Amino acid sequence: MSRLDELIRELCPDGVVHLPLGKVCDVDKGVQFNKTDMQETGSYPVINGGINPSGYIEQYNQAENTITISQGGASAGYVNWLQVKFWAGAHCYVLKPRDCIENRYLYHFVKANERKLQECQYGAGIPALGKATVINLPIPVPPLPVQREIVRILDNFTELTAELTAELTARQKQYEYYNTALLHFPDCPYFSLEELCDIVDYRGKTPRKTDKGVFLVTAKNIRKGYIDYEKSQEFISESDYDEVMHRGYPQIGDVLITTEAPCGNVAQIDRDNVALAQRVIKYRPKVNNLNSTFLKYILLGNEFQSKLLAQATGGTVKGIKGSRLHKLTIPVPPIEEQEKVVGILTEFETMIYSITNGLPAEIAARQRQYEYYRDKLLTFKERKELA
């Protein structure tokens, strides 16, 4: 960063002026587009108050490389950079920089203040972000050469993150391909889960929650293939553990499946001293010719998931009774073949899901690095008077 230090010493050694955002860029709302006229696919996305496009249409009202801020809805304050032409809807603000500000510098600064904007939401029903909040946000305005050098540094971080994200997407597609191909066993015998496994359905009253103690794995924690210990953090006391788990104590390697909200998510217990909540069923192979990790993968596979959904009931919220679930069948190839499948899929799974040594961990580290330098580089001593 020596080049940046040189520029600051040369061009703004006494600090820089801070101006309201409305002084350095135009802030306008988009134009409403009828939702019934949108499609699921199309040439140009419609950007409104959400994080993702509202739909797609065949016309646009904004050029590429434009900054938007969500104006209405739960995501009000979300800052986005659109690299493609798009239609700006009535529930987003569009920022257009003036001559004193670089477009990407403006983006990095506003993105750094995204949380502050989101905290300024108002309205009890549908949250909104007032235009006055946006235009009055103070922004440091260093000379353009300084801005460009900051952009160069920060864009290097975002480009690396984008490359890693693209790699993750490619690996996910590759994993899905192998998952389908490797879990197809047309010539193998099929057996029901109740024939193959010892089963515990953790029904009963909701256990008493505590601030600390034994981690309670609920249906919210069980994702497609792993337990997310950050998603929902609930605990039960050590003294209640035996009573709550009296149907059967969980062990590392046990396979879990959710029966409702969500229905059909599968994971494997990977650490000691956890408790299991309602709407979670535990399977433990009781036969020697079934690998427990293979069981996890086969339950996650398209064939079994299709069977499960066909037996599930309910409208918006699907659910399945244990009595139906246990009778569903799975193929059981030779144990050597199971172990081979487990080796291949585990390697992919570690790469694309591990939060400690996979691509997600690398992406998270690069994002933290970007945010650290972004906050550092966008902090300037304020100079009150204009040059």
C-alpha cells in the first residue's frame, strides 16, 4: 500500500473533506414494473427491494456497473453492484456518481455502511429506508487519484473472492453430478430403513431450554449434509439430558433426518455431547453391511428424496410420519462399493461445505480480509474546509 501512502502524503496530508452522499451522487428511485409481466428467465433482471431479482423482462432502464440500494422490504438498505443492464423498480434507489467521485469508490463506501443503512429502516408493516437517510450519509471525498488507488486495492480482494465463489459453484455442480451417478444401483437389493437400522424418533414435549449446557440439535440445525451449529443455538441442562434422551443416546456417526420444517434434511452427528430435539429421527445401522456415512449420502440422494416427498403430506409446510419414513427402501451395494462412494463424496463435501478447511472457509477468510482493509482504507481524517 506504499503507493497509496505516497498519494495521501502528496495530495491530502491534512485530511479530506466529508460530504453528504447527496452532494457527490444523484439518488433516484426506480420505476414500477408490473409483477405479472415478469418472467422467471429473460434478458434483464428487475431489481426491487429484495436481494435477488424480482423477475426478468426484455427491457432495461439502467446501464451496467450501477449501484443500487434496496428501499423497501426486509432487505431495505441492502447495497448491490449490478454488472449487467437491468430494470430498476420502484423499491430501490439508484446511485449515479458525479465528477468528484469514482463509481467503484462510491460502491465500496456505501457497501461498508450497509448495516448502518439497514438499521435505519422504519415502518411496522413493510420496512422502508428513507431517501433522506441515504443522501445525508457522510462520505470522505479524497482526490480522485487516491480514490482510484483504493479501488484498485479493494477490487483485488473482491476479484479473488469472486474467483473462489465461481470455483465453489463449479465444484457444487460437479458434486451433484457425481452424487447422482455414484448413488445409482439398479442391480442391488433394496431394504427398508426399519430393516437396516435401529431407529429413535425424538417425540414428546419440548425440552426446557437453558443459556448453556448440552447443545440441542433441532430441525433448524440440520442442513443438506451437515449440522449447522451457528444457525440456531439452543441448549438443555446437563441434569435434563438423560430424561430428554431416554429414547436413545446420540453417538458420532448416527444419521439424522428431519420430518418437518424442513422435511427431509439429512446430516450425521460429528461431535460428542449433543441432544436431539423433536422432528428429528436418528438412524444407526444395525447390520454390518451398511456404512453409516453411505446411509447419509443415500438418504440425501435424489432417488430417496423423491420417495420421501411422495409420502410427505401438507401444503406449504411438508411433513412425513415416522411410520411411513421407516418403510422407505434404499439400495445396499457391497460394503467395498459403499466405502468407495463415501471416499469420493466426502472429499467433495469437505471442499464445498467445510467451514474450517474447504472453499467456504477460504471465501470467508478473504471476505474478512476485504472488510478489514475496506474499513481501514475508507477512514480519513476530516478536513472541514474545502480546498
